[in-house]
Amino acid sequence: MAQREWWRSAVIYQVYIRSFADGDGDGLGDITGLRSRLDHIADLGADALWINPWYPSPMVDAGYDVSDYRAVEPRFGTLADAEHLIAEAHDRGLRVLLDIVPNHTSSEHPWFREALAAGPGSPARDRYLFRRGRDDLPPNDWRSVFGGPAWTRVADGDWYLHLFDPAQPDLDWEHPEVRADFADTLRFWFDRGVDGFRIDVAHSLIKEPGLPDVGEQRYPPSRVEVEGQLVRAPWTAHPHWDRDEVHEVYREWRALAEEYDPPRIFVAEAWVDEPERLSRYLRPDELHTAFNFDYLTTPWRAADLRRTIEETLEEHAAVGAPPTWVLSNHDVARHVSRYARLEQVAGRGVGGSAADLALGLRRARAAVLLTLALPGGAYLYQGEELGLPEVEDLPVEALQDPTWQRSGHTDRGRDGCRVPLPWSGVAPPYGFGPGPATWLPQPADWGPLSVAAQTGDPASTLELYRTALGLRRATGALGDGSLRFRDDLGPDVLAFDRAPGFTCVVNTGTEPVPLPAGGRVLLASTVPAPTDLLPGDAAVWIVE
């Protein structure tokens, strides 16, 4: 791939730093631990790593409540540690993306502390969204993503907006100081060698003037069922999600990124279900890529997957942008457990029937071959290369995600996908660090899933990932480009060709199906590889 457009085909490995590796023994992942395990990411075959927030933070929301955007949280290390990590990653051919959180700051940020001290009507409050209430009620009916009202009242009677936790007050992106300060932050890290940023909730920065009530359209469904099939619900305008005015911000950021040689890049976390709306973020003068959450939430059914892929490719092609495919991340249940349900629900959680983890792993292994065969780039979430399931039975006293408290203990939140990785050994902490414990408890049965246990085992999920990523890099048909769907293998089969001479076949059904005639199996999700019949919940790569 061209060096200036490496991102069009890149496979990027997500590091949730708290749970990747611990270097100092306190049970919390850190930069020293990450530096010690960089070879794992390089040997896997990734092109880059994206690191979740490592900035100073009270950690109310695991670092997404930032108090200083141009420093490093002491529990993770120092700015010098960060600079060494960037250099060491580059030495291994790995680019480095950081996470930026522009929608809100921490309530401990100097700006917000100044705003509270300054009082109603002060210029310091103009950087945030302070408003007077409606008598004793909040200014409008907006709700927090984490549960409860999106407004908190302060002692002087003003209310401030927080679309997430009260410790995460929303910034006012119409304020010039806010825009200028974030431009300075981008330059600060770009000047230190960072190759790009993932933008947290990129679709939420701008709010509709007047902050009107949401009403019944608070959370319109992304899909509805019609005659037994899931179809896309009509897009509707919303006062704080996906406002058209947000694109002005990203045009400014793209121009800033283009000042560097090579240019820096951005990926949007934008939960925008309508492909045409999502593609607007990817116009040539805006962001480079965006997570494809529609693909992530699509059930394991050939027809649904094909529909999602077709819509994604069509809308991305209209703006000349490559799709970016993702199966899991730190905000959703791990896909082994989502796929482990015979009766699946479209979404990020693990609803539906009881879990069959053997079924989930078979589907997850097939899904990664599908994902890596599609045109464009892909993101891998740490631990998926080990086949880790969601930890659905964390003790209540261990839960730390603010969703648990804000939902009134009805939603366990995201901790189940954030459990620290197993590196070696047969019992916790599985080589996570030199200390005896981890910040979230690890299951007692994860020994066979550790990196050490799987390394060298040709039947392991880790070796499947290593092989698939190596073949992807060596196969000219894969990465950025196009595909042609096939319709000759049955209704439960998703199959497509990519030139020159490559075919991907995925059987989402339960019965075996014949493999296409001609060619040889390059890689299969099953061990041993099939020779004539592809089992259910399996995938193969075929080459001429």
C-alpha cells in the first residue's frame, strides 16, 4: 500500500491500556507493560495500534474523563515513557494512534473548575453548556447515555449538560477557545510522532441551537423487523447526535493533519446507523475512516451480513473512502459471546438465548476470515485473537463502569469486555504483571486461552489470526479494493470473489455446503481444513 495512504488497507490493533499488560505490579495496565509486549502486536501482523486514553483523569469513566489532554496519567507512566513507546513502535513498523475525547472533559479539568467558581453568566461557563432550568426541572428532557438525566444542577442554580456521566461535562463547540485548544492538543501529540487519532463520540460535538426537547425520538431504532427481516429504520434528525454542523470541525482538523509529512490520520467513533450519513464524515476534506458499527451489530445470518456489506461499500464508494470493519471493542460485548446465541438480537449486548461458547468461537473464527477478506481496513480488539469471551459473571462488587450505577443497577455495563488479558500460566493473574491481582478479576478457566498456551498450536485461535494476517499482507487481492458477490452456493452462504483469483466463502447455516469447484483452500476457520464440504458456522479462503 502507498505509504501516504497506508490507512486504506490497515489492520489496527486496539490497546485498552488498563487491561493489556502491567509493568509495575499494581494490577493496572500501563505504558511499561505495553512496551514489554509490543512484539506480540508486531508478530500478530498488525499495521498499527490504537491506545485508549492515557491522559490524566480521575478515572470515573476509565480515562474518558480527561483533566489534561497534553500529559500522561501517572498511573500509566510519564510523557517520556509515551515518547519511548512511540519510537519503539515505529522501530517495529507499527504506527501509533491515540484516543481524543472532544465532546466532554473531566469535571476536574481546570476549565470546569474555573467555570464553577466564576458563577452564572461568566465567560468561563461559556466553554461548557450551562443553562437555567425550568423552575426546578432541567432545561430539557435529554437523557444521559449512562442512564438518568443529562443535566446536573450546581449550587448557584445553573444546570450543566453531560451526555454521559456528571463527571464528564459537555463542551460548547461553538466557542472559539474550545476549537483552538483542541487544535493545540492535536499538534502537541503529532509533534511527538503520533500518527493519528481515534475520535471519541465524533457525532456528538454540536448541539441544536436552543437545545430543544428530544421527545419521543430520544433513541429511534436503527433497524425494524418487516416480514421477518431486519430493515433500516428511516433516519431522523436529532438535537445532539449527528448534527450537520459537526463537519466544519473535522474539515479544520483534516487541514491541520495535512500540514504534516506524512499526513496524520483520523478514525471516527460515530454511532451513525445510516450509511449515507456516516459517509459524510469521510468526504475527502474530512476524516479518513470510521468504525463500521452497523457491521459489528449485524446478526450472524448471511442475508443480513450481505445487506450490511453492500450498503457499506456503496456509501463509502460514493465519497472515495475505504470501509473499516470491526467485530468488538471496549464498549461492546465480545463477539464470541454475542455469536454464542442461537437466537441473536441486533445490537452491542449479549441478549437472546443462553450462551453456547463453542458455537460462539466457531462463528468468531469464521467472522475474522470474513472481516479480513473484505475491502478496506480492519480493527482488532485486544484479546479477540485469543478467542476471549465476554465475562458475564463478574461479581457485583467488582463492577466499575459508571453505567452500573447510573442505570440503577439494571445494566452491568462494559466491564465484561475489559478484563485483563491472560499472557501465561494456569491461574490468575496469568502473567499480566508482577503483582498478585488485576483491577478486574480474571476467570479461573482462562489458562488454556493465554498467549503462551496458544502459541505454536496450529488449531488455536491465536495462530489462526497470525496466519490470516500474514496471508492478508501477502495476498494481492486483499486490502483496499472491491468485490463481487456470488449467488451460487445457497441462502445460508455469504461468498464473494476478489481479483486476482481470491474467493471467501462463509457458511452461516448449520448444514455443510459444497465448496466451489476449482482452486485450493488457502486458509480455513476449521481444523482440519475442509476439502469438499464447508461445515456450518465456518469460513474458507480459496485461491486459484
